[in-house]
Amino acid sequence: MARVELIMPKMGESVSEATIITWSKNIGDMVELDETIVEIATDKVDSEVPSTHEGKLVEMLYEADDVVQVGEPFAILETEGSDDTPDVNDATPAPTATKVVEEAVTKAVEATTTTITNTGERFYSPLVRSMASEEGIEMTELESIPGSGKEGRVTKSDMVSYLKTRGSAPETAPVKTETKKTTPAPKTAVPAHTPVNVPNTGGTEIVEMDRMRKLISAHMTMSKQTSAHITSFVEADMTNIVNWRNSVKADFKKREGQNITFTPIIIEAMAKAVKDFPMINVSVDGTNIHIHKNVNIGMAAALPDGNLIVPVIKETQNKNLIGITKSVNDLATRARGGQLKPDDIQGGTITMTNVGTFGNLMGTPIINQPQVAIMACGVIKKKPVVLETTEGDVIAIRHMMFLSLSYDHRVVDGALGGQFVSKVKDYLEQFDTTQEV
């Protein structure tokens, strides 16, 4: 019999750790190849981890709510036959998985500039340390935060919950300690947190945010604190596109087995406009601007539970309208069914959200960091419009739609933002109604 370690797989760029939600198997259960053994959550998406081997589950190295680093073992299977690799029960005992993770994280943290370090016996993950540094939380305050993780560890959810109520507790006098005089490190400015007293009228139900809503809350607040938001608006005449879609949608549905909506048409126009204005397709890292060659357009999608997720159509500059349509439909279907993979929501360079789905005229969306722009499309609505003709101006009924582009004024000036959204409008109004799909 051989013993095999199951390793936490890589789940997309920038994802370095995962939280175990629940185990699908118990100790002693047989596990088939590619059978789900554990469900995990990252700060991007929930996912299932399949087994890379077939055998009997003999050890769970972590419990529910524990955080596992990518590349670290999380379970051990007992398999049939022999194994060329050293057995996990060799005479020289290997360090426990938790110890290996802590040592690896400690080395990684020592190589960074974060001001938060571990003291005593309590361990803090790199994510928790980063959040603490960004919010100006010193070690003495961090140690006072109650943790819900294993052995009282502070998780990301604990930090989000704490930051929501931070400032509501009475101030305490600082603890005086005798230390050598050092030059204090500069602190990150922290906005004042004013507690809000909500009166209980007797008819109020209080529910806590679910995990996804907490993550969205933290991400959106961080974006507003990071970027200097500004929004530009234009109005596009969608009449030709509406008429063209009405003429082809039945044949397309019959041939392809799926609908053709306005979303892929708008995404195609965005991809074309990015070619004209490539500096809108960038990300900001401190004082560095990353200019992306691929146009990976995120598509904000509402989930059945009311939460939001942003799957990404990769390399849209290389796809035609049919290719974009199939990608949009596939991602939307899997998003509603909770079947997105971590890689499906990674690597976006610019985002589009369709507020018109809910009948909204326009919106001022929040930038999806570290991107610098997000475009909202309003409802397509019939209205009287003045048209210029060779015989003079006339009033006609047209299908009109507002486009609003929120962009990061740190790196995108009003001229660039305004020109980009106007160019998207131009591509929509110049849509080739003779093309076949």
C-alpha cells in the first residue's frame, strides 16, 4: 500500500490560498479518480477540488474553515500498489502540513515590506496581514480581534466583520511599553469610522451578510478608496442593431441552440474601441501602469441569490461575433448554475455591466480593481429623436441606449475616457447589418 498526498491546485493568477468550506468525504471513504473530495472558497469564487488519485482517505490535514496555501498537501490517500516516492511515514518524520505552511508563509512575509509581523503563538496569514497594513491596524489591535479559524486564527471574514464595526468600541488608553526609540513607519491614512445606531422598531429582522456579500462589500469599498472615480455618458442609437437582431435571432437559435443577445454585440464594440485607445486597457500597480495586449472583458452577472460575479471573456480581440456570443452564453449559464472555475473570473482587463437588464436607464458602476475602467449599458428604450437628413431635421422614433463609463482619473483623463465611450457608441451605430451569423 502506498500513501499519496493530495496537493491544493493552482486556481488562477493572484490566488495563493483557499479556505476549506466542507469535506465531501470522511476518513475511511474510498475516493475515485477526479471525484470531488473537498469544496473550497477563495476571495474570487467557490470551487470543488477533485482527487488526483484513487484510494482510501486516511488523513485530513485541515478542517473546515482552515486556510490552505496553493501547492501544499491537504489530504492523504492510501492507494493500491507501490510508490517510488518516499512514504509519508518514513522513519524520519516530516513536519506537519500546518508547520510547513507556517514556515513557507513566514519566509514569504519576511521578504515583503509589510509592517505586520507575527508575535507570540498566534499566526496571521499574508492576506490578513495585508488587510491590516492597508487599514493601519497595528499588531496590538490585530491581536485583539477574535478569530473564527482553527486555533483562534483570524480569517478574512473576521477582518471584514471587524472593519465594519471598527471605531464603535470605546477608545482605550494606549499601553506604554519601554522600547528603544525608533523612527515610526508611516501609516496608511484610515477614514474615520462613525458608528451608526439603527433604531429597533420591533418589526426589524437582522441578518448577517453571507460570505460572498462580505467579499463584494470589501472589494467595492476598497475600489472607491483606491481609485479617483469619474463617469462619462453618451447615448447610442441602437435601432439598426435591434432590427438586425430581430431578423436573425430565430435562425441563430435554431442553428446554434442558443440565443443571440445585445451583450456580445456591445462587447465586440468595446474590443474594437480598445484597439483605438489601448491605454484604457491597463491596470495600476502602485505607480506602475501595466498595458495589456489581450482584451479580456469581464461581464458582470447577477446570481440567483442576488450576489454578483464577473466572469471574463478572454482575448475578445481574436473572436468574431459568434465566438463572443458562445463565450457569453456559456459563462452566463455556468455562473447561474454555480459551475464557474477560478480561471473563469481571472485576468480581466476591462469590465462591462448591463444595468438595462433591470430596466435601468443608466448607472455609475464601480471599477473592478486593478482595472481602470468599467462600462454600464442602460435599457434600450424607444424615444423621439431629432435626425438630420438631406431634407432637413425630422423627429423619429428610435431605439436609444445610454452608455456610462466609470474610469480611474489617476491614469485616465477625461479626454481618453470620453473618447473611448464615444468610440464604442460609433461602432454600435456603424454596426454592419448585412453580416450573417
